[in-house]
Amino acid sequence: MFSVLTDNWPLFRDGFWLTIRLFVVSGVLSLVFGTILGAFRVSPVPALRGIGTGYVNVLRNTPLTLVFAFLFFGAAKMQLALPSPFWTGVGALTIYTSAFVCEVVRSGVNTISPGQSEAARAIGMSFNQVLSIVVLPQAFRAIIPPLMSVFIALLKNTTIAAGFSVAEAGSIPAAMSERGENQLLTLLWITIGFLILIVPLIFLQRWAERRTAVA
Amino acid sequence: MSTVLYEPPGPRAKARNRITNILVLVVLVGAVAWLINRMYQNGQFEGRLWRQFQYSSIQQQLVEGLLNTLRAAGLAAVLALLFGAVFAAARISDHKWIRTPATLIVELFRAVPLLILMFYFYFGNIQFQLGLSPFWAVVFGLTLYNGSVLAEIFRAGIAAVPKGQREAAYALGLRKNQVVRLVLLPQAISAMLPAIVSQLVVLLKDTALGFIITYAELLYVGKQMGGRLTYGFPYIPTYIVIALIYIGLCSLLSLLARYLEGRSRRRRKVTGAPPPITEAPDAASGLDPGDKI
């Protein structure tokens, strides 16, 4: 059982390393892009709200695999292809995940009752003070646990890149199939690898949930 | 409109918002125009790229792909609901030796990427010649993952029924089976419906993973159509059509979920039924059996 892993160690190592890089890079980008979109959705400008709502509704109802296919096969036809398979994968994951980050940010801000900021304004705080002292610290609490779920989903979604010639962990079975290795053992090791990555995130999320639970 | 972030705008803020609104619209129109121009420059509006959609054989292929998608989604939905019901029942069991393995299995299938679950059946079939077509790999993968999520939804729904209901039923001398079947489930189901339908949207979207394991669903058909030299590799037109189909189907289901949620909320005002559950309990919110939601 161990020989499957040890004989093909470079394959597993490189695969999971690429998975982690995909996850981290698209995680950071989706956080930035999704927060901007979330800000759009709670802004007083109707056009910005419309853009945010439209983006979320379209992307949440589109399969991620289709986003991948469009960027990998379609974008090149408009000469908009991203420089490498890795970055194309990052692009697809970011476009998709941002919609979910946006929803988390929006609903996080909406959990705070308007009375909070009305009180803050009543004692003479400026918009920036209201935002940074009153609204954001409370929104942050409501945002962290669901945001962690979004990131756990992102980590699992990186496997889809395997279908598009990105050599991350999800592509290991195909390579091992060519080498004639035992597929079930290969998949078992990949499952263990993903559990090693995901279980700490799950515990981190539970911890954050307890930490941020409003007493 | 007053929100947590800003008060109803006064005359100056109104003017400012109006100007920003116009600026944003200009930028948006500019961006769309740039994209369309980009497509035009690269010949994406040429007739031959779009012509194939007029042919009935091609339309038939699209319909066939769509039917394959719906077949996999439909069967997987039924199996996942069964799986969910069985495992939810196991998770609220009084016997630890039933509860613990059920909890482990549900947690495991929710943590493993769905594509990897499908790979077990796909590559397992190749290695052991099980005679499973990719269709079954898609269906079984979807069943295990979505069934586990549904099990959590069912359990959360039952746990969300006010405690007094359960206590009153036990006080009347009903057995656990009767309490769950006659008292808790009927009340829980209407609260769970929005979450169940939302999960079915996820299931429908995830059938597209079949593309990767060569199941001839909608996206797979799209790749074949896009790759045709005769029509100048019409990837973009094909994907636009396919995206419209997916978005249409999923939006309809999402609308249904929202309608059910609204109905459940309205009914709640009248009867004091439990609040609607709108989405799957967090992939990671580790609630022990018996926890209150």
C-alpha cells in the first residue's frame, strides 16, 4: 500500500503543491474581488448594486466546470487567454468563488441592525468611524465562519482544474492510470491528502464559529 | 432607504449618487462595448460560427446532452434524498453504534472533493472491469456527496422543531418512531424544503463534472460542437448557448426555493412553525446529534 505513494512520491508531492498554490492564489484574489463586489451590493448607487446582483446571479447558477471550459477553450478565440494553464485555473476559480465571497460579505453587513450605526452617527461619528469602529468589527464576526466554508469549497473545487490539463492533485489518478498503478490505492492516498488539507480548515472554522459566536 | 451603512440621502448626496450612477453606467457600457468589439474583431459574429444552431441534427445533439444532464441529475436527486433520509435517521438514532459510523460517513463524504468521489467509480471501473458506465460514476458520486449534505439538512430540520413539540409527544406516550414520524417530520419538512431545493441546484450544476469523466452531458456535447472545424471552432457561441441553458434551469429552481422560503415564512407567522432553513448547514458546523440549531 505504501509503495504506491513512495514509488510515485514526486507525482503526489508536485500535485498537492500545485493544489495548495491554486488554493492560496485564487483564495486571496477571490477575497479581494469578492469584497469589492460585496461593497458594490451594499452601495447607495443603483448601477453598482445592479452589477453586483447580476454578477452573483449569473455565476451562482453556472457550473464551475463551464467557467473553466469557457476560459480554457473560449477565451483564446477572443485572444483573451491567460498566460498559462495555472493562471487560467486561478482565473476560473476566482471568477466563480468571488460570487460566493460577495454574498457572504453582503449578508454579513446586513446582519448588523441599522440602530448600531444610527447610534454611532447620533454621537457624531464620521462615516469612516462608523464603518471602522462599529460596522466592520461586528460584520467580521458574522462573516468569518461562512467565509471559511467558501474557502473549504474552493479547496475542493481546485480538483476540477485536473480536467483542464493543470497538473494538480486531481490529475494524479490519470497519470497513475497510465503508469498502470493500482487506482484504488492511488485514490485512497489522494483522499487522505485532501483530508489532511481540509480537516484543519474544518477545525479552524469550528473554532472561529465558537470564538465569534455572539454571546 | 436607510441601511446600516448610510442614511436616506439628502439633496447633495442624491446629486452625487446620480452622477456616480451615470459614471458607472458609462464605464459598464464601455466595458461591454469593448468585449463585443473584441469578439467582432476576432470574427466571433461570423455567420458560419452561429449557423450550426439552425440544423436540426445539431439541435438534437444539444437536446440529447441536456437530457443526459437531466437524467443523471434526476436519478442522483432521488438516490441522494434516499441516502439522506437513511443517514439522517441513523444520525438521530439512540444507539451509539449506529450514530457514530453514520456521522463519520456523512462527514467524510462532505469533506472529500466530489470529483475524487466520482473518480473512485470511474477509475475503479477501469481497473476492475465492473461494467459501470461514466453515467453511474456521475450518479453515484453525486449521490454520496449530496446525500450527505441532505442528511445534515434533514437532521437540522428535525432539530429545529421547537423542543416543546417533542416533549409533549413523549408525554402523551408516543414512541420515538412515532414522535419523529407523526410530530417532528411533518413540521420539519416545510421548513427544510428551501434548503433541499437549493441543494438540488448544486446537484444539477455538479452534473457538469461528468464532462471530466467523459459522460456525454451538456458540457461534453458543447466541447464536441465547439471543436468543429467546419464551423470555425464555434466555442464561444456554443458556450454562450449552454450557459444560458444552465442559468435558466438553475434560476428556475432557485426561484422555486425562494418561493418556498417565503411561503414557509408566511405560514410561520400564522402557526408558529419552525423558521425555514435556507441552506445546507455549514459544511463544517459540527453539530452533535441532539444539538439545537
